[in-house]
Amino acid sequence: MADAAVEFLLDNLQQLLIYHTHLISDAKNQVERLESDLRLFKAFLRDSTKKRRKEESLRELVRQIRDVVYEAEDIIDAFVTQAAESKSKNYFLRAFQTPVKLHGIATEIEKVSATVKDIYGDKSRIDFASLNVGDGAAEEYEPPPVRQENVVGFEDEAEKLIGYLTEETQQLDVISIIGMPGLGKTTLAGKIFRDPAILYEFPIRIWVYVSQEFTRKNIFLAILREFTRLDEDMDKKSDQELARLVASHLERGKFLIVMDDVWTAEDWEKLQIALPKSNKMGKVLITSRHVEVGQYANKNRLPHKLRFLTQEESWLLLQLEVFGKPGCPPELEVLGKLIVDQCDRLPLAIVVIGGILVKKFSASDDMSAKRNAWTKVSNSVSTYLSEDPARRMENIIALSYDKLPYHLRACFLYLGIFPEDYEIPVWKLIRMWIAEGFIQEKTGITLEETAENYLEDLINRNLLRVDRRRSDGRVKTCRIHDMLRDFCIKEAGNQRENFLQEMKRSSDGFEPSVNEVQKFRRLCIHSNIVNFISCKPYGPRVRSFVCFSKEEVALQTENVSAIPAAFKLLRVLEVKPIKFTKIPSDMYQLVHLRYLTLSINLAILPAAFSKLWNIQTLVVDTTSRTLEIKADIWKMIQLRHLKTNASTILPKTGKSSKEGEKIRTLGTIAPQSCTDEVCERARNLKKLGIRGRLAMLIDGKSGSFDSLGRLENLEKLELLNDVFPSPPSEGQLRGLPPPYKFPKKLKTLTLSDTFLDWSHMSILGLLENLEVLKLKDKSFMGKCWQAADGGFRRLEVLHIGRTDLVFWIASAHHFPRLRRLELQNCEELQEVPIGLAEIENFQVLDLYRTKFASASAKKIGEAKWKQEKENGKFGAFKLSIFPLEE
């Protein structure tokens, strides 16, 4: 972690010396000396990347660098906070005695700096020239190969379980898959869930993640989401009311519910109240580590204990992970089989080791070098697995971690900050990484792009798995396996690092104790939030405080200042579940905040937010439909992303042309804020959301659609028509602006509640770079849409939400590049145009509650599968229809 810490502090000092020198006037000379020493540390860490893997003395020096840099960082940040807010002076003098400490840490850094200089002077210690990394090449990022999901083995297991699921019973049937962590329970359940026989048998299929910490309410809502729209009234219902609603939807017809990762019999008892035992056509498939869960869930059926992979399956899985297909170079086969044997036929172990070997295999074209690299991995596996067999999986993960490049280690350990089985939004994750300083800017590539590359690397090393992808193919959400997350928590919380700690409720308070909070650098807590805050924690070193509670948390008035008072040096504050009835004044003292997610019930964001001059990402969730920002966001020079759920009125722009130039995301803003001045300041915007009366924007009565033409870099635009309190239909748009008024580089366009006539689709068809078009509920209305010739030349993804469309007339030439078509709640649509089957790249057709068109969708599927058979390509086209007709 030293590399990221040095880079971050160096950048921080440079910002202070350039933009905020008045805050460090009393210590400017010391700060300048620190900055000089940090440059030396940076060069040393870059040059010694490979050598320190082998030399303990160098690793020890790196630890010394990390420790003194952490301490310097804490002291300097405290010094800056004290200078910025004089009323916090007593707190920080008590905590750090800053002037004295700053001089002391400068002395400590000079000592470490002298050691580094000695190493550079002693060529026998490390030959930097021979490493050929003086220009940083060793740590330069190379795009990872694309990894495919591989499911191997378990055909016999899947066949048996599918037999259980399709057999007739006299009441609701519960089948359980039991096995140790890493054995493949979730993988097998997923294989069954997607099996064609199951797709045919069960019109209703629902998957829910339970995990160790869950709430009945969230599980019930996840099930109800498949049947109805969730609104505020639904969220206010009690667990018992929700359980009755779930039962009412499940009491008739065939359904399959997968409940993944049920921990105890008590957990099952809490959930089964929503499952109607009288429905003999209903099936529930649960996965668990504990056999007693399966025994309790169904006393009439023995739990299915998952077997280990066979030796042949294990070898096939490794080949697929490393080479993407069966087949291994003869020179590596013996080594490969030896490594597989050492993994004890445990799928997760093989997948993790495969993530190491694939990097080794692609690193060189020389077979001799590949063989040497694989030999080293084999020897490492032997070393790591020589201990207690019970810790074998943990040791394999440790091996994979030790093989990670240094720039990925902090990113990987940070994943432990999310709850178990949590669906991690990539947008959120990479911005938290950036705020923590784990991502450093590279020439010609943005911070966000670098972070996405790091994410892909972790995925290809099998340390993360993709959960959902965006319509453009990029990763939208991901998950981390329980065992990998456990490793992150354990490794990050060790005494040497104190990198991250999860707070959990225990019989006598919290584990670890609240008194220990002061030594940790990052904290997460996902339950019992109010109890924890009431204990008055004190964390002078805490840089991230994260809460992903599954339940909304209301703070009492006396506790509203507890978080900013406890953690003065925060960079990341992610507390969306915590509802702030007012914003405490202490919040504005958190001048080091770079990432903030806040939930409020206010219609105004106060001017004092301008004091948070380091903010990069600001996410505000409010109960109000409108939000007026009084803070001068244009002078918050680090701001890159501003997201709200309300129609947001922006402040007036300043005079400087550079204000707002870093902003990449704005949404959702009110139409009246779409002015020439705003678009000129935010000229580097990539994503813009507009919410409000769009007719006034298009007519130029409030803001001006013409202003959007200034956004030459805009790629994503959301237009959400909100005319509340009037009925939505009163906001019908008479038309759209001509194509030339839209931003030139626009790739993704989303419309909602615009009530446009289908004839206006021809305008959107002429947007030259449009690749993704999302027509949310009631974007277009009318009984007939006849596609116009010459449009949508680059469109790849088309989503059509709730509409009264009956007839859609189109052929393949109207959408020549269409790859994915999603139809949701198009309940009157008679058929999907059969001609779409002739589109060469058409891969996905997804119908949700669009029952009349299902017959035509099946014909398209049959035509595509016939084409695949003729071309010798199978499985490329995917058809999904929900619910299937009985």
C-alpha cells in the first residue's frame, strides 16, 4: 500500500503548495521538504517493484516508508483542518499537537529518506539499471484478456436436482444444496436456474441472495419486485404485511425461488412464512454451508451434499480458465496437472490459481519462460498448502494476493468494505477507489478509465465476478465470493496494516471494541448503526466510513453530528441508509472529503458545502422532488461527479472560464439550469441528466436545448419529463429538436414520460453516433410505429418500456447493427417484427410482460438458432420471455 500512499500524499502536498498555501503558511518550509523526500520515495518504489518481492530488507524499508507516510498524511491533514476551521483547534491540538508533530515526522521521514539514498548509492544492494524500470514500465497497465465464465462438471448433480425440481409433490417442495465454501454451490444453482428444462417448466423464476446478515423485508421486496412495482407505500409495510403479499402472489401457479447462502435454520424459519406450503407446484432451492439448514427446511427430503470435482473435471476447469478452451501445450501439461492436484479438486481454488497462471502464460511468448513461471507457481502452491488442510483455501487466496501487482492490492482489499453477498455498483466502487487515492492519473487516460482497467484485471484474475453488464457490455455490478471477502477483511485488519475494519455487534458491545476504532484507517458497519454511533466512537485516522445497511437508519437529534465529530479526516463518507433531518455544521469541517453520499429530506443544499473544496463525487438523495444548490459548485475545483434524484437547480456560474472544467457527470438538473453559461463551464461533461418540464426546455421558455450543442464531449443524455403535480399525460411533448441540436458525440439517450408520437422516432434515427436508446415508460405512445428508412445506422441496444404500441412495422435494414432488444410491459404489442431475425449481430431478445408478442419472439429465436446451426455457432442468441405462458 506504500505506493498508493506516497502518490496520494505527494499529489495532496502539491495541491496545498499551489492552491492553498495560506493554510500551511506556518509550516510551508517543512511541507516543501516533505514533498522533496516523497519524490525520492516515489522513484524508489517504482524502481524496486520487482526486486522487493525477493528481498525482505527492501520490503521492510517499504513498510517503513508506508508507516511514516501515513503518519505524515494524518498530521498534515489535521494541520490543514485546524487552519481551515479555527473552532476545531482544541480538538486537533489534543489529538496531534500539530506543530510539534509536524517537525517530528519531518525528522522521521528524513531518516527513512537517508536509508533510501544509501541504497541508491550502494549498487550491490539493487541494480536498478538491470531492472529496466526506471521510466515506470514495470507498473504500466496492460489491458487484461477477456475472461469467459466457465462452468465445469456437476452435469450429474444438475440432472439429479432438476429431477427433484420437476417431480410432482403434495405440497411446496424445498431442495437444499449443501457444501463447504468454494465448492461451487452457487455455480451449480446458477447452472440449474438457467437450464432450458427449468426455463420451460417454471414461468416464474426468482433468485435472492440471503447471506449472513439479511433483513426479511429486503428479501420479501426482492421477491415482490418480480410481480409488481415497488413504491414508497410498499416500502412502509411491515414484514408481516409483505410476507402476506408474497404468499398471495405465490399461492397459485408454478414458481422456482433460489435462496442463495442461507446460514442457519433460524434464518430459514424467518423466511418461510412468506412461502405458501399449499402450492404443490412451487419449488424452493436453497444453498447453505450447513447441513442442519437443509434438514430443517425439508424433513422429508435429505439435503443434497455437493461432491468435489473429479480429477478430469478439475484439469478441464484449469484449462478453460487459462487458455479459454480445452487443450494445454505439452510442455506445461505435467506442471498444470500437478497444480490441479494441489488444489484438492476445489473449484474456487482452481479458479483463483487459474487467475495467476493466465497472467504468467500471457506474459511471454517464450515457452521456456512460461515453464519457469509455472514451476514457480507450483512451488508456491506447495509452500502455501503445507500448513493445516483446513486453511488450504485461505492459503491459495493468499498466494493469489501475493502475486498481485502492488497497484491492485489496495483496490482488492478495499472490496472487504462491502457487505457479504452485496451487489457492488461499479460506478460507486471506482469512485471510492479514486477518492482514496488508489488510482493515479496516467497520460492520455482518465482516472475513471484507469480504475475500470484495474477492475477488469481483478475480474480476469478471478478475484471478482461480473454480476450484471451495461447495455454497452461494460461491467455494471460485480460481487466478491464470501471466502475472498473474508480474506480481505482479515488481511486488511491485521496489526501491521490496520487498513480496514468491519464493526460487528457482539454480546458485550462491538467487535472489535469501540475504543480500538482510533487505530484503524477505514471502517465499515452494516447493522446496528445507531448503537455504534451512540457509543461516541473516536477515529482520528479513519479515512473511509461506509454503511450499506439494508434498512433505513434515522438519527436522533443528539447524534446528528456524531459522524463528522468522530472522523475528522474522512475522504470517503458513504452513508446513504442514514437519513439526515438536518446537515450538521461539523459536516462542513470535513475538508478532506473526496466522496460523499448523503440522504436528506431537504429542498436546499446549503452554501456551506462550498467549504468542501476537495470533493470529487457528491451524491445527494432527497425526499424532495426539487433541490436548489446554494453551494458554489463551480469553485469546487476537484468536483467531477454530481448526482441527485431530484430536479436540481444549479447556482449561477462564476467569471473564471476554468470553473467546472473537471465535471464529468451532472444529474438530474432542472431544465432552467440548461443555459449557455452552465454548458460552457461544464464543457467536458460525459453524462447529463435533465428532470422537469421538458416542453419548456425544448421551447426555450426555461433554459435552452440549443445550449446542449456546446457539450462536445457528452456521450450520455437522460431526459426525464416530470410535470408533477399535474398528471404525466399533460406534459406530452409536441416534438423533438432537429438532430443537429443534439450533442455530436451522443452515444446513449434515455427518455421517460415524454408521451411522444412514434413519428418522431425518425429524428432519433438520424443521430449519427447513437448506440443505445432507452425508451422508458410512456416515452412514446400510439398504436403504430412504422420504422423509417435510413436511420439508426449505429444503434446496438433498444429498450422499450411501458407503451400502448400495438403494431411495429420494421425490417432488418432499419436496425442494421442491433444487438439487443428489450421490451418491458408492452402489453398490447402484437408481435416483434420477424425481419429482425435477419440482423447478423442480433444476440439478445428480452420480453417482460409483453405476452401477445411472445409467439413472434419464439419464431425469431427459432430462426436465429437455425442460422447458428448452419454456421456451426451455438449459443450466441439468447431469448428470454417472462412470464412464460402456462
